[in-house]
Amino acid sequence: MNKKKALILGVVAFLLIAVATTGIILKLNHDKKMEELRIYNETYLVMDGVEYLRSSTKLDLSGQTITELEKLTELTSLKKLDLRDTGITTEQYDMLHVALPQCEILWSVPFQGGYCENTVKKLTVEKLSQEDLPAFAYLTSLTSVNADACRDYEVLFALMERYPQLEVSYTVTVAGTDYPHTQSELTITNPDVKELMTQLALFRHLENVTLEGTLPGNAELIKLKENFPNITFHWTFTVCSVETNTMAEFLDLSNLRVDLEELEAALPCFYNLKKVDMVKCGIDNEEMQALNDRHPGTKFVWTVVVCGVNIRTDTREFMPYKYGVKKVGSLYNLRYCRDIEVLDLGHKGVSDLSYLEFMPNIRFLLLLECN
């Protein structure tokens, strides 16, 4: 019984030793495999079944279908990543760009139902919508946009405002002719004011517009002129049977029967009108002075009678003795001669000086032997 018991105990001990030994061997093998797996995972990234070195600084995945794109964020050593023609979205690009800020990513930007490489420098568009604008933020190499065939002007202006670094070219159609938007001068024959009201607003550098041929009435053209104060409009027209133009500084209506209503209706046509000669036009002093007061930027000239002598209201000096006046009569009308600088009333027994308050430019006043 003792021998049998000893034998059994010996077998049990052997088995225990064998199990322990096997466990140690299995653990060692497991640890070895785990270490090998750790080293493998630290060395390689497996994406869509393909191994990539984690130490890679450049990676070309162009044209491939990638389903595990987020794994690329683990390749922190990357300096250049080519993802062109992979169909990635802007959201996926944003994810990679944030995770790999030092990496240059080449990719195809979704644009107008297709794709545009983010390295493109020049782009031609025939149409443009508000939905297209965000894509331009991803075209980081883009310098110019040719939109000569595009007529989506509102969106084009939004594009230029949003991306001022871009050089955007487009054309504007006026009277059947296309002009670059940088045009500074235009000559338009037989103009349509309604069309001009819309189209001229599309130019960014327009300074001068010449209108010729059959023209609408001055009233329509004045509205055009007022609507575009930064543009100088040139056209020829007739005022009280006298032909003139918008740039005239002087208008001679002397010896004509002038219709004041017609004259004043035409005044907004002028840019630089300084003087209108209305000598012998048959309009009384009060009306002429009222005309001057209504239009302080323009001088209307006529003749008044002073001491029996006709003098122009734009005269700069008045000396009765030069006209052979021996006795000075009423000087009331001198109040209309507001340009006078020299006034010699000496030796004439003058006592009324009320007109002087209307002579802001007077420099010399001679009153020798007066009352």
C-alpha cells in the first residue's frame, strides 16, 4: 500500500511539474508573440489591408479607394501626402489637415459636380453659384480666375470680396459689345439708358463714358449721370438753340430770347459750367439775380443801368468819370455787380453806400469829396 501510494504521488508530482513547465513555455511564447506584435504595430500601419511604414515622410495614394482614411492621422512623420483622385470630401481633408498640420496634402477639391486639384494656379469658369464659393478656400495655389464667359455677376462680386488675393477677370456686355471689367473709358452709340443703368454698375474702374448717335432726352441722361457720380459722361446737346456739351465751362446765350425753364432743366447736364452770358436776353434784374441765387456754382451775367450807363454784372471796376458821367444818379443797381473790386465814386457827391454789402470782393473804394 505504501509502494502504491508512493507511486501515485510520484505520478501526480510529475504531472504537476509537466503542467507548470508547459504553462511557462506557453507564456514565454505568448510574450514573445506580443512583443513581436508590438514592434510590428509600432513599425507598420495597416490600412485597407496594406502595410505602410509609420516613419514614412512621403506617401502617394493617388487614384486609390480608401475606406480607412482616418488611420492616416497616425502617420505623424508625413511631410507630403498625395490623395489626388481618391474622392475624399472637404470634411475628410479638414480632419487630416488638423491632425497633420506639417504635412503638404495634395488632393482633388470637389467643385461644380467634379474635382479640381488644389495645386491649380489658374481656373476658368463659365458659371458660378454661392455654393461654389467655399471650394476656393481649398484652392490654396490659385492666383487668377477667368470668368469672361460668366454672367453671374453678383456671385463674382462676392468671390472678389471674399478672396481679395485672387485676380478675377470678367466681361460686361454693353450695346452688343463685350468689354473687360477693367475698362476705364467707353464710347456708346445710340445708348439705351435702361441698359446702362444696369451694366455700368458692373465695371470697377470706369471713369469716362461718351454717348453719341441718337440720344434720349436730357432728363434721362441726367438720371444716368446722377446714378453714377464717379463716371464722367460726355454728350452734346442744345440749350435755347445753342449747341453745347457736358464739359463746357462757358455758355453764350447773349442776344437770345431765353426760356428760363428750358435753361434750368439743362443745367444738371454740365460738370464745369462757370459762366452763362445772358446779355440782352430780355430778363429783368430781379429774375436774373434769383437765377444766380438758385445756382451758386454758375455765374449768370447780364447788363444793368447805373447812372444811365449799361454795365455788365461781371465787371470788376466801375468809375463813372470813364463813361463821361458828370452827375451820379441812382446807384441801386450796383448791388447786382458782385464781382467789383475797384469802385471810384470820388467828387460825385455820393451819400448812398447800401450796395457795398453785396460786393464781397471789393479792394479799393474811392470816396473823395463825397457826402
